[in-house]
Amino acid sequence: MTEHPMTISLCMIVKNEEQTLARCLDSIADLMDEIIIVDTGSMDQTKTIAARYTNRLYTFDWDDDFAAARNESFDKATCSYIMWLDADDVLLGPDRERLRSLKQRLSKDIDAVVMPLHLAEGEQGELLFTSRRIRLVKRERQYHWEGRLHEDLVIPQGQIVHSDVAVTHRRMQDHMLRNQRILARWISESGKLEGRLLYFYANECFDRKEYAEAAEAFTHLLEEPSGYREDRITACARSAECYLHLGKPEQQLDSLLRSFRYGVPQADLCCMIGDWFFTRNEWSTAAYWYEKALEQQHHLPGMRPVPLPCYSWLPHVRLSHCYAHAGKLDVSYEHNQTALRYLPDDPHLLDNARKLREAISNSPPSTRPSK
């Protein structure tokens, strides 16, 4: 264990972030030993806001290359560790305290820390989408960024640990047109569309709802002889969504089942297969896959973005419906109650609990749930 708390440089790249930058820095500035902000061409009040928090403010000539800008920010750091954030990220109260604790106790032999990234929230504040990112790195290891767009920290070696300090992403700008421009330039300069560049292209098509083009690109990606396992699992899930929108159910199911080539079944993929049978009123088969999703919830999905309900309440909601249709009201009720532990104020679950209690009270005693 370290005798003294580690020091952290917060490194950020920004452009026209006057709506979000203060919110971000207010949530973390007091926990950082140094704040480095690299501005890539703001035309609003971003630099004025940044200057309220740090005198380490720099400008960088933007050339459609996120990795280059992030590497510039990392080069300016002087503390023992570097943490990076985007301007539309924020640390909520509990995560501030977790980061404070992490800073006090992190062993000096740790080279990088992976943290959850919360991407979307529901009406009750429940998490809908999450992923994980390498968020904190030891400066002396000189890790660097690669990729013009959707850039990644390259960590060829080192001791990496997972932390429960979550970063919450609350986007306020639409970057689709910017991303399209950068990706088109990257493809043009590369001269070939393969590997991760093909993966990014497929995802951009998917985000634009160009489902036929996205499905074709994901298929080409999966036909390549090698690639990142998590990219391939995501490609299977997203191509299945494409086929759903295109009205091609057989290809949809085939894409989901193909994901099993790349590792153990993932909870979200199992839920998607369950949904395929659920929409066809095949209750027992759907229940099988939702039960599989519950079995796999303890397997971390890695760094890819996943719908978090599949790792918490969603399988229980679906199983409640499946077992109700199968006449197993007691099992249906128990799954509904488990879902309520995740979403205690959900009106649909509360109403379903009431209806199931009424149905069970009118059924033979052998079918009633035990207290």
C-alpha cells in the first residue's frame, strides 16, 4: 500500500462545451491534484469556464484526430497518475466518495484502473446502458491513445484492476455529423475498410438507422479471420437488431446464436434470444433463455456497452410473464417481486403484483407462494 495518497492529473480535451464543462469539473475538481484542459478550437465560453478551475489551459490545432488531442493532454501531465474525462461526464456523490477512497488506498504497483461508464438512465433513475473504460493510468508507463475516432487507450502490459468508481455520461450534444465526417476521412486516408475501422463504420450506420448497410458491414466484420472478441459479440447483437428492423427474423436469431462462437453466452444476448421466442408466444422456450440470462449475470461483459436491465431486473419481468402464461402463478409472483426489488416504484410491476395476488388467492392452496 502507498504511504501517501497518489496524485492525479485530470486530463481533458474540450471544444464548445460551455453547457457541460462546469458541471463536470464541479463534480471532480477538488479530488484532483492537477487539471489539464486542452482546447481544440472553442468559439463559445469554454475557455473562460476552464480558466476558473485551472491555469493549465492549452490550445491544440484540431485535425479530426481524437487520439492526437488526448495524447497531447497526457503529455502535459506531471502527477503520478492520469485520469481522463469528457466534458459531458460527471461523478455523482457516491462515486466521488469511492474515488476519494481509491485515491487513499490504491497500491503503487497498479498500472491502470477500469471504471464503469454509465451511459443512459431510465425514468426512475435506473441504469439502462453501461460499459467499462480504462479511466486511470500510471503516468510513468507512458500509455497512449490510438484512433482518430472512438479512440482507445493502448495498454500492452501492466497490472490492471477493476474499480466500482462509476463515471456518468450525460450527453447534451449530437455528434453524429462530426463523427461521420471524421470516419469518412479516416476511411479515405486508410484506403481499406477492415478491422476496427470496419467495426466503427458498421456502428455509425447502425446509429443512423441505416440497418441494411449496418448488417452488411457487421457480416463482413464477422467473416474476417481475426478480431476483438467483444467487438464480435457486439456485432452479433447489433446485426440482430438490424434484422429485426428489416423484418428478417431468421437472420435475427442466427446472428444472436452466432455470438456463442466467441465465448460463454452473455446475459444480454440470452435475453434477446428469449425475446425472440417471447414475441412468438413460445413461453417455455423463452423462459429457458431468460433463466440462462440469470445464470450468466455474474459474468462481466467486459468493456463493450450492454443494456444493464439484462443484468438485473429484465429477465425477472419476462419470466413473470412466461410463468403466468404457463399457469405457474407462484413462480410468476416471485419473479415479479424480485423485479420490484430493483424497481420498487414501477407502476406496472406493482399492478402485476396486485393481480397475481388476487389470482393466487382464488387458486388452490398448493399454488400459493409461501411467505
